[in-house]
Amino acid sequence: MLIHDPELLAQGERVLGPEFRAMNERVLQVTELTSRLNVLPFDDEAGKAALLEQILGGPLPQRVTIYPPFYTDHGLRLDLAERVFINQGCTFLDYAGIRLGAGVMVGPKATFITMGHPVDPGERRQFLTGAPIDVAENVWIGAGATILPGVSIGRYAVVAAGAIVADDVPAASLVAGPKGTVRRRW
């Protein structure tokens, strides 16, 4: 997604492009809604349900549990199946789409990121890159895990606490540990 209007940028003007502007408006709206959600009394089920419906663009599926604080930057592209459990302090940057299958459990402070900036310094402020995240049924995401753009996680897999997941995870497997390694230099 281009950040600036390409025609105006070619003329030397840095004006945000229409797609980026629309995304930014939704981010501001959802940030206001999540800030209201995150200060409600824990037992205000009706208040939480009403705000989550606005954030996600519809009612929660049956038996979905979300413990605030809860953070998302878009909300409309977060697809939750039945019996999903999301613990406290989780972040879903869902502009490119996140799907959590039935029975998925997400530990506290897990982060799902679908968008980013190019690595090349000359391109970082020009556009955003992104890819959806797909989490199949009955997956368990441990506390503090980070799931990066484009990752698919197979059924019954477990992502250990603190893991950084940059590659697809096969079904019925355990992934653990930090991933950070030097991949490229400039």
C-alpha cells in the first residue's frame, strides 16, 4: 500500500494517498473504541460486547472470550471462530487479515502483526507491506508470542511463550525460541 499519493509525490508534494488515509481514519476510530473498552469494569459484559461489536464490525461468535486490555488497529479484518479465547494484553494489527480458527487459545500479551514497512531505508516511508495470518483450529499461542505477517499455523500446533514466528508452523507441532538472525546487510 502506497503511503503517499503517487501523482502528487511526483510533483514534490507529500500528501497521504486515499487508501492510507482511509486506513488511518479507521485506526483512529478503533483506538478510541479500544481505549473505552479497556477501562470498563471487568464484569460489564454488555458494555464489552457492545464495544467489541463496533470494533469487529459484528457480534462475537458463540463462546468467544476476550479479556481486556485488548488492542487492534483495524478490527474489521479480525476473523474469530467459535470458542476462541484471548487473554489480557493481546495486540492484533489486522489490516491484512487475521483468522483464528475454532478453539484457538491465545496467552497474555501475544502479538499478531500483518503489516510492516520495507527493510530498505529508501522505501520505508513510501509504502507498507503486509500479508494475512491464518491460525487453524485448536492452536495454542503462548504468552508473549509474536506472529509475523504471512504466517499460517496448522491445527493443534503449540507456539511456546515468547516465540517469534516468522515461518509457517506445521499441524500438531511445537515451536519455541527466538528467531532473530542476521539475514541481510546493507
